[in-house]
Amino acid sequence: MEQWSWWVLGVAFVIDLAIRITAIIVIPRNRRPTAAMAWLLAVFFIPYIGVILFLVIGNPRLPRARRRKQDQINAYIAETSDQLHFGTLRPNAPEWLTPLVEMNQKLGALPISGDNGAHLISDYQRSLDEMADAIRTADDYVHVEFYILQSDAATDNFFRALEEVAAREVTVRVLLDHWANRWKPRYRQTIKRLDAMGADWHLMLPMQPLKGRMQRPDLRNHRKLLVVDGTVAFVGSQNVTDSTYNLPKNIKRGLHWVDLMVRIDGPIVLAVNAIFLSDWYSETDEVLSEIDITQAEIGSGDLDCQIVPSGPGFEVENNLRLFLALLYAAREKIMIVSPYFVPDEALLLAVSAASDRGVAVELFVSEEGDQAVVYHAQRSYYEALLRAGVRIWMYRKPYILHTKSLTIDDEVAVIGSSNMDMRSFGLNLEISMLVRGEEFVAEMRTVEDEYRAFSRELTLEEWLQQPLRSTVLDNLARLTSALQ
């Protein structure tokens, strides 16, 4: 019996050693050092559980077939856009802007366009109602793509607008994320309403193993966009749902989300539509060849705009590279609004380096978090940021500041669905819009002033009074945030 026990222990030791050696060989390959280190720690400290987790969520990319589709889409967009003239660009662009735009087009296939109109909508209900108003003008089609889509009292006008145009035989196509909606309140009511109006709807990134549709289970399509007839579009951070997300825990805590959307017209709408068409093809295998993305209409303004898609279908983190380039280009001022700010080493260095060279850097986050792990991971960076001279504004509870934006100096801004965290860089499908134009940045500054007025500033002195238990939780969450 004793000999048998030693034999079992010996086999267990060999297996354990094999796991560790294999992990050192396999895990770091083509993976960021922080993510590799986090996975190695997981495997070394909890070998069997760590291996199971790695097998389930260790691959940060979409299945090969989905990536091939993305490559086909990029090639088509690049080939088409080479022959087109997307408006007239504003003169006297900063020297750094042209190579930045070229990088964005190389990574995401979409060109910059001029002669665009863009206006911000910072009121939560008004953005839903303005989208509804735009939908009612549709003659041919409406394209709806949102991470969360729920039929409730706040969104009833939006859904009634869809029903009205569908009754006029306008084609309504809808995409919504599977995981974000399937087990959430009002999912069944929402699907029934879409079916009743005759909308052509599909789930994004569905986990349906019996239908052969599988990928890493925590990948999300986090994009938020609406396109009407290829002439008007909306992008931003807001989902189509009540500001509480209809979740009992949010209602109990009195939480409400604060978001920012932008209404756009002009040639840039074609780029937003191209993102929808690519996601539609990825989910349905249907090529909507009848939708023309080559005929651009001049917009109501003269802003230069570029859409930058990102996500696990691309080879690199397109959104992270965009943010890094802008942070290093800034000369006077950087304003970051991100509900989940969990930077990697490169982003943290870019922010601190900007502050070191005299750029005024301000970060807007929420005082209260809705996701415990991300909330604590974000807090783990506060001391380093404060010591670097970054001013941190904490939007007062019970509101969750959900806007995602970046403005540098007084001429360039980015707005979209992408947070500045490792999930948004590596695991989520996101859409960001780069805008050049002083008038648009002035609108952003007004919104930032409103956020600042409703926030309190976090100081280094206050932060150093944090209890030890909070520091431990923050640092543990920081380690898990790198598991990609």
C-alpha cells in the first residue's frame, strides 16, 4: 500500500512538472508579457485549475474562420476605398496626423474622410429619442448594432420607430451581443418585439455549441452603432436600454449610467455602415451587396473623421495603437474619460510621459464601480498616476460615468465604445471614431466641464490613507485583469 502511494505521488509530480514546463513553452508565445506572466502565475500556483482556465479562455482570438472573414472584409474595403474620394480634408493638419491616419487605415482598412457633420448628445434619454427620430426618416433600411438591446419604458420610442418603418416595408436589420443579452432582464420581450415587427435580427458571437458556433466564451461584440439609409449614423458608448440596465442590483443601489453619443452625417457614415456590414457577414454569411458604400454624401460640416474598428479579429490592438499615438502627439492637454481604465505598461508609460513633458493630463472615472474586479484593478493604478501628476476626477455616485473619449490639445478627439482597459484592447470588438476639428473638440470640452463639475478630485494625500485590505484587493484584481 505504501509503495502504491509513492507511485501515485511520483506520477502526480511528473504530471505537475510537465504542466509547468509546457506552460513556459506555450503560454508566452505571441502574448503580451503581462498576460503571459499572469497565466504562468495561475498555472504555477493552481496547476490543474489554471490549465483548465487557460484551455477555456486562454485564446484571445476569434476562431480562424471568423478571422478569415475579417481579412476578406478588410481587403474589400481597402480595394474599394482606394478608388474613392471621401470629401475634402481640412488644411494645415499637424505633421503627426498623416502617419497616424495611415496607420489606422493599414490596421482597420477604413480611410479618413472630410466634409462630415458631428454633434454630441450627452443626455441619456435624448440620445434614445434622437435615434428614434432618425429611424423614422428611413426610406430603405435601418441598421442597428448594440452590445445591449432591451425593450423597456426608456427605449419604447426607439422600438416604436423601428415598428413604424418596418410597417412601411423598410428593412430593419438588428445585431445584438449574445452573452450580454441572453440571460438579462427583458430579453424574451425584446426578441418577441423584434419578431413581431419583422426585423431581421441575429445574435453576435453566439455560444451555441450544438450549432457548431464556439469561441472563447468571454469574447464580446461591444460596438454601439445605428445607420439610417447610409446618410445618418450614431456611434458612442450608450446601449439601448434603461439607464439602470434593468438589473435589480443596480436598481437597489440606485445606479444610473451616464453616456455620450454622437450623431454624424457625411462620408463617414459609409465607414460606420461598413462596420455593420462586416459584422453582419461574420454572423450570417450574407453579403449585402445591394448596400452601396461607395457613394458618399457631403455632410453638414467640414470635420475630418476616421472610423477605427478593433477586436480579436484583427492581428493587433488597433484601438490601443491609436490611443498611444495620440498620447505621444499631445503637446498641451489630454482629457481621458473611461469607466474602466486598466492600462498595460505601454499605455501607463504614455500617460505618465505626457505628464512629465508638461502636458496637462486629466482622467475622469466613476467614484463607484459596477464591476468589482475591474473597479479594483483600476484603483491599483491611481497612486502611480497621481505621483506622475495626473489629475483624477471621480464622477459622483450613484452614477456610473460610462462615456469613452479622449481629447488632445484643441483639435483632435476620439469617441466610441472602447474603454482604456485590456479587455477592450484584446477581447472586445469595438468601434472608435477619430475626429479632427476645433468645433467638435469645443463640444467635447463642454461635456468634460460638466463631468468635472459633478466630480470630486482625488488627491494623493487622500489615496495614501487607503486601508491595507483595499490595497491587497486592488493588487489581486490587477493581476487577474491581465489574463488574456
